[in-house]
Amino acid sequence: MTRVLVLNGPNLGRLGVREPEIYGAASFPDLVAAAERWAGELGLEAEVRQTDDESQIVGWLHEAVDTRAHVVINPAAFTHYSYALRDAAAQVTTSGLLLVEVHLSNPAARESFRHHSVVSGVATGTVAGFGFDSYRLALSALAARLGS
């Protein structure tokens, strides 16, 4: 079974309590269960992780390269300024692996500082604005690209 790391950045562990009018009322454990279920239905094995620590996500991206795991990533606030994360994401895609950037909300429809992603330029693709379904769509696109 094809392994996929589903990586989540800062504040996503607070889903359900942080700005539910933007991010919804479902919790991070709800997201984990949904992503694992969707991945399984697509013939993928998802490992869902979350951290508020930029260096942890960089390490997980290095792990993806070393273990040949594809990536679905919601970089959260790191999307807009973390060149370290961007460079680690580039290692994923230049090693022949897929990396899909996801966002629960549509950053382009929000505050101007959210309009630019340093990650999207090195990602295989981006899905944004569909809430939890952004993850389902990203996993589906990844499975389709892999021919799963």
C-alpha cells in the first residue's frame, strides 16, 4: 500500500475551537479519522501528523524523501513565509514524490498577507477552500496521479 504523510502545521491541533466560523466545528481527531478513512478507500495508507514546530515539519518532509512517502501538507501560517519548509517541500517533489498543498479556507479570499504561498511553487498541486474536503480532494488527486 502506498504511504502518504498528511502533515499539518501550527494551530491545526486547535480545530473545532479556533475560529470555527472559518475552519469549522470538527476537531483535529475528526480530521485524522476522516483522512485515514478516505486514504484507505483510495488504496493509500495515511499517517496524519500535526505540530506547531516548524523544524518538526521540515524533519517530516526529510523523512518523506528518505522513506519514499508522498505528502499532503497544510503548512498553515508557515505557508506564507517559511523558506525552510519550502526548500524541504522542494526536496520531496524533486525526488519524484508527490506533494499536495491543502488549506481548509481559501487563502486568496482572506487577508492580503495570506495571498502568497512559498510552498505552492514547488507543490505538485494545491487544493483550498473546501474545509475537510480539501484533504479528501488532495488524497483523491494523489491516488489518481499514482494510478491507485
